[in-house]
Amino acid sequence: MSEFRDWYNSVPFFTRHWLTYTIVLSLLGKFGIISYYYLLLDFERFAYNFQIWRPATALFFYPITPGTGLHFLINCYFLYNYSQRLETSIFAGKPADYFYMLLFNWVCCVIIGFVVELRFLMDAMVLSVLYVWCQLNKDVIVSFWFGTRFKAMYLPWVLLAFNLIISGSVMMELLGILIGHLAFFLLFKYPQEFGGPALLTPPAFLKQIFPDTRYMGGFGSAPQERAPTRPAGNVFGGHNWGRGQTLGGN
């Protein structure tokens, strides 16, 4: 138990809370402690019945069934792995900046979810964060099922193709890629390559709530290409499930 507590406390703040709320709320819905009907995204209930919690619960809740259990675990792994990498690398020492990016991605998920009548946002939100990491680490070599290896820039599209084969639907993946691309463009491409203002700079009150812990000179700059190293150990039954391995990996 102490080892689990040490590991849990070592997970970065926002990643830890995001993962915790997701697991707890999904299990509460799974065992019927809370009816999933009150957790899904529903514009009419949100707008006309003032059930304002729905955008948040739709993010954290995922319906766990015999057919979706494995997918839920994969999502949790990607959430933990890639959110943690972003939080401890490019956003290290800048908690308000990372929270503001998450907030932006979530708002985009909610708006699009209302428009296209999505009920759950976990898939799109997780893939949007994964996409940002992949764009910041384009040349990192990642490994997927059956030992396939490719650059991280292709990982979101591999996941899209994988889900197309498995479930026949890629709506969530396309939305996640779209939102992640928009966040990456506003955070890095637009101010650095086009000379525009930093549109996703967090407001002052967020900086007061989540103050910077230390200065990171490389913040806001996409990392340079780095040479790949030997693959790290496998996870999830012998497969790396998109885990990247390069020198200085996050």
C-alpha cells in the first residue's frame, strides 16, 4: 500500500486528479451508485434544466461495459502517460499554463459535443493531449502492437486507423486530433512561426491560483530533434501501446 501511495503522490498534480476523477466516476457509474443518465452530455438538460455539472461529468465519466472495458483501460494509460509527459516537460514549473491548455481543450470538446451530440468526452480529450505531445516530439520513435515502430507524429493517425478497424467509427479520434492541432497551433506555431500573440496565455488569476514553481528557459519552444535510443521495457502484455523512447524522453 505504501508503494502505491508513493507512486500516486509522484504523479503530477493535474494528471493525478484527472485520472482519479475518471476512474472514480466511471466506477460509480459502472456499479450503479450514480446513474450514468445524469453524467452524460445533454444540451437540453444543461441549458434548460440547469444541470450545469454535465460538461464536467461527461469528461470524467466513461461507460464501462464488457465491450468497452479494454478501451477504457487504454484511454487511462494514454491519459496517464502523455498528460504526465507534457506536465513534467514542456509545462514543467508552469502549472497554470498546462491547466489553461487542458481547459481550452475541454471547452472545445464541450462545444463540439453539443453541436454533434456527443455523450462522452474522454476519447476526444485524451487524444487531444496525446496529439500535442506527439507534435512536440515528432521524431520520437514509438512502439505499438506487434512491435511496430514509427515516429510519434503518426501515432494519432495510427490510433484513428486502429479504432476504425475495431469499432468502425473514428468521430472521437478526428475530434481529438482537430482540437489537439488547434491547441498546438495557438500555443506554439502561431506565436513562433507566424509572429502572432500567445493566445493561450493563462490569465493572471490562474497564475495566482497555480503560481509558477521555477523558470524553464525552453518553455513554449518545440523541442529539437533528438536521436532515438533503444526501446524501453514493454507494457500491457508485451506491447508498448504507443510509448515513446528517445534520449531525454519525457
